[in-house]
Amino acid sequence: MSEPTLATVAIRWYDENARDLPWREPDVTAWAVLVSEVMLQQTPVVRVLPAWRAWLTRWPGPAELAADPPGEAIRMWGRLGYPRRALRLRDCAVALVERHAGEVPTDLAALLSLPGIGDYTARAVLAFAYGQRHPVVDTNVRRLVARAVAGAADAGPATRPSDLVATAELLPEKPAEAARASAAFMELGALICTARAPRCVDCPLAERCAWRASGAPAPTGPTRRPQRYAGTDRQVRGLLLAVLRDATAPVPLAQLDLVWPDPTQRTRALTSLIDDGLVTPLPNTTYTLPLSSPLPLPSPLPPPLSSSI
């Protein structure tokens, strides 16, 4: 009997240890998977869960979101961070309505042509929503493959074409099995083969891990330090947006001035929010979340697509 592949071992572990997450349910829609992937970028699962549920309750499909102004997407995004993701999701919803009758396409090129959808998100949606065979490569997967296959402590600072090739070579040929392997690799990287404290004793791939076999050498390149948040423009932007999210009418500049004592930094943060399309200045020096003419809501709405992970 031949030795099981890395993918087979990973899938067996995943079947017994995967977290019970709502976007992994068999009846979840492709839109719901897409929303989860955008929200999970640089954001812990525990923070995404309530936001994802609230978002899908209000906007169960692209058509509902496209029918609302972009400011409502920012309001619902709350404190997830990186609020431009909310605008990109809303732009994506508009494109889905205009180009695909409100449905998430099943083709890689079509997904990549949507606003805010990059290589990772497109392949993740196709794998996890439609069960297709694509290498889904995030930071966790890159690290897992680099260690288990190449024997390296990490995979470098950015995804390269070679990372996609290396991951694709590990996937089973059957699309459904390949999609499950992609989910398993991501889960192992997130929970077991972590960057700073890998739990090798609990890893199902430990006996065949090239990095462990070579003595688990430390990374040789520069390490990435966590970004400072307190006192940065990013913190000030968040404080300004919080006031606008909670407001029911345009907010005067004098009220925004209260959120931060440094006028130079406060002005710089507000200007950057305006430049990013997250805040709209109005007459009489008042400010609001962005407004636009919403798209008409189709009637009847097209049924959402079912998906499986």
C-alpha cells in the first residue's frame, strides 16, 4: 500500500479538527463565502463572526447591498478595520448585479475582473464555494508548504508564482478533494503550523516535515514586526469614522475636532479618509459617510447560489 499523500493526511486531520465556522456550512451561498474571505483579511475569526452574520442578515446577496449607498457598507463594517474593504465589497456587489445578474461567477477570469477581488480571494471562492481545484495560498498555506515540503522556516514576505505551483502540486486531482485539501492546509497553518510557536507535536505532517527533519532552523531573513496602532493616523481615522458611523445627520467639523488633540494629524487623517472615498465633505463644513444614487433592487431577486465547502 502506498504512503498517503500530504493532502490525504491533512484532510483526515481537518475532518476531525476543523473549526465549526458558519461559512463552511454545506448550504452557505457563494456570496457568503466571498464576504467571509474579504472580512477575514488581516482580521481574526472571532471579530469577523458577528460582523459576517450581521452583514448577511442585512444583505443576503449582492443585489441587496448594491441597492444601498456605500456609506451603509462602511457603517455596517463597524470596527473590523481597513474599512476600504467595505467599499470594495459594495463595488463588487454592484459589478455582480450589472455583469452577472447578481450571482457570483464560477470562472476565475470573471472573478478576477471584479472590483477588489485579487488572486487569493478569487481562488478561495472557487474552491470553498464551488468545490473547484485551485491552489488557495495565503500566508498560513505558504508557511506550511515552505516548511513541510521545502524545509524552510518561512516562505518570504510576499506570494510568488512558485508558491501557487508548489501548492497546486500537493492537491488531489479530484476537484472536491482538492478543495477540501486547500481548506485543510489553511486550517493547519492557522492553528498548528503557526509562525512563532508551531505545535509540531500536534501536527499530522510532523513525521514527513522537511523543516522539522532538518532541525527546525530559524528564519534567515528579516522578521516582520507587528504594526503599531496607538497614536497612528490609522487610529485617528478610526476615531473619526466612529463618529460618522454613529451619526444620523451630517457632522460638523467642530464635533470631529473633539476626537484627537493634534490638529495637524487630525486634519491629515480626515483628508486621507476623503481621498479614499470613505468620507464625503458637505457644504457648511459638515461631513458624512459617502452617498450615491443606489441601484434599483431587481424584482424578483434572483435566487442565491448554493455552495459547498
